[in-house]
Amino acid sequence: MISVRSLRLPSSGNKYLIGIVIALFIMGCTPKVRVLRGSGSSAPPKTDTPADKDKKEADKAVTDAEKVDVKRIALLLPFELNKANPHAPSAEDIKRSALALDFFQGFKLGLDALAEQGVNFKVNVLDTRDDAGENARIAKLEEVQNAALIVGPVYPKEIQVFGFNAALSDALQISPLAASMPSEFNLPNLVTITAPITAHVHTLAAHITKQYQTGDVIVLYNTQDAASRQFLSPLKVEIQRIKKNAKVVEVQDEASLENSIHLSGKNLVVLGTANKYQISPVLAHLHKLQDELSYRINLFGHPNWAKLPFDENDGLGAFQTAITTSYYINTQASDVRSFNQLYRQEFGIAPTEFAYKGYDAARYFGGLLAKYGAEYREHIVQEEYTGLHNAFKFEYNPSWGYVNNAIAILQYRSGDFQPLN
């Protein structure tokens, strides 16, 4: 069992003392096992009789003969505890393990909630160390090969190496955090939770074309960086697929922008960069065009705008600025408030993005495993889920597995991006 204890550390503001550190140092190839039992399922220790021992050996033989234990989950996370001081973990050690620990703690609470309904889980937690060689070794372990569900690894290089070496036949490999294109891996047993950029493109194209009317123009503003190229090229193709007669123009600077926009209709401007230093001057120019020259402008941004430090001075509200997202926490929702309270009670700190994602992954996939057993993979496409941070709506491709295409539209108002109802 992995135990977790609180460790008080000064925050950067020196106002709050927070911190979590793993107290058990994971060594070698030995997996750490946590058994989550349903309510009323605990059993007191007893002295084995010869008959008990015979029964245990018979039960073990049956278990060994089973191809997959439908209650078993392998959780593979990059704690990187091989780099930490097991006797006195430093702030750097804690920071290095933070993503894995936050996800693990959220995942634990998700399975705890299912266990309260009478479901039993056995979880093997393994440290992938963010290392390709370690992932190749872990992939062959009995604890992984016998699992019905593998959650992790989380980083792209780990996903590829693990998937190739594990060669899973029945169990699914859940990619809980990476937003990489699943076609990069070509693993038919892979489940991609974080929607890739193509899902954002499809949702935004559908949203823009619904707003488009004759006389409008769709302006794709390409600042020539990688984010713009990755986002705008497929967006143009998808817009023209949905609405063949839509007027779509591409611009690269202020001069080409002014030559392309119209006074007679709406200008639906898509700014593809996620670089705040490139965004700010474009925003200033758009304000001039709208405020001084009376152009009607609606603005659409890159999904990563949700992570940028915008404020009212940027004036995004004036353009009814919208973006797509696969992550949004409604802090006023009752289920979010309940989770936040429970997480603080359990761990002494507020949950992070990775804790929410861990919880949703456990509730959805643990729920499928509990409901359908070894056949859970047959129900992923049909079973949709609305979680704390996003919805799950999977599509299947024989080459690269299951991909979550649930995307929301956020609009900037009252100083923040909020769901567009």
C-alpha cells in the first residue's frame, strides 16, 4: 500500500503552509498495491487451518488460470522517486512528483466513491520514472499483464514504449493526460482521454459556420508559429468542408488584415497563436478597427488561451471572444464543491487540474469495470460521462483506439472564459 503524509512547506507567498510528499519510497520493480474494498467487505485476520490452506492453494490455482482479473487496475505514473531522497525529500523532489501524486490522489478518491457502493478494486501503483527503459520493463510485469485496466503512462514517449512492449490483447491502456494525436502511437488498445487538436478544430469549425452568414468573412490570422500552423490549416479545411461557399481568407500581418475585412458583414477572426506577446498587438489593432472604423469583429482563439493571463484591459469581451476547451471546472457546481471539500479533508491542500482528471478517470473507467467486468471495453463508445472537468464521449478507430471528442465552447465575459450556453 502507498501511504501519503502531509509535509508543511512555505509557499512562494509565505502565507500558507502546504505540501504533500510520498512517504514510501518505491524501490526496484516491486509494485505497491492498494486494495479498495466495498463497504462491509473487510475481513478480520484469522489463523489458517490445514483446510484453509488447501482452499487458498486451490483458489490461487484458479486465479492463476484466469487470463484477466476484472477487478485489477495498474496505475502507472511518473513519481520519479528514484531521484528523491527517501529520508528527507526536498522541495524539488516534491515538485518533480507533484503531477503524479495529484493524479493518484484524485484517482484514489474516485475509486473510494465506487468502493462505497460495494465494489472491490485491487490497484498496483508503479513509478514509470519518466523513463523509456523503465516503461519497457514495467510493461512485461505480471501485475501489468494480469490487469483488466492500465491507467498510464502519461507522457508521449512513455505511452509509445509501454504500448509497444506490453502488446495488450484484452486490457485497455488509458492515456489520461497527453493531448497528442493518437495516430502518432497506432495502438489499437489505447484510450485517449484528453481530446487532441483535431477535436478542437471540428468543434470550432462547426461553431463558426453556424454564425456565418452571406456577406461575412472568416479571417484566419497566422502569425507563422507552430501553434498557428497546427491549428489553422486543418481548421480551414474543416470550415470549407462544412460550408463550401464560406469566404475564408488567410492573413499574416496588420496590412493583409485590413485588406481582407469587410464593413458590410461580420468579420469572424481566428487568431491561431498561443503566444501572449504575439496576441497583444493583434488585439490592439482589432480594437482600433472596431472602435474607430466601425468594423464588426468576432474573435476566436487557440484552446491554450484558457491558460493565458488575460484581464479586462485586453478587451476580449468586446469581441465576444470564444475558444474551445477540454477542461473547465465550475467552482459553483455542487459536485465540484463536494470534491474540493473532501480533497482538502484527505490531503490538506486544494485539488489541482490533475486531481480532477484523476478522479474523473477513476469514476468512469472504474465504473465501467464494475458494471461490465472484462467486457467493459465493448461499452466505451455507448457510455458517455459528465465529470468534474469535462465530458467523455469516445469514438473508436481500429488503428489508434478510443478518442474522447467531447469539447466545450467558452466565451470571455466578466473577466474570465465561461461556458457558452
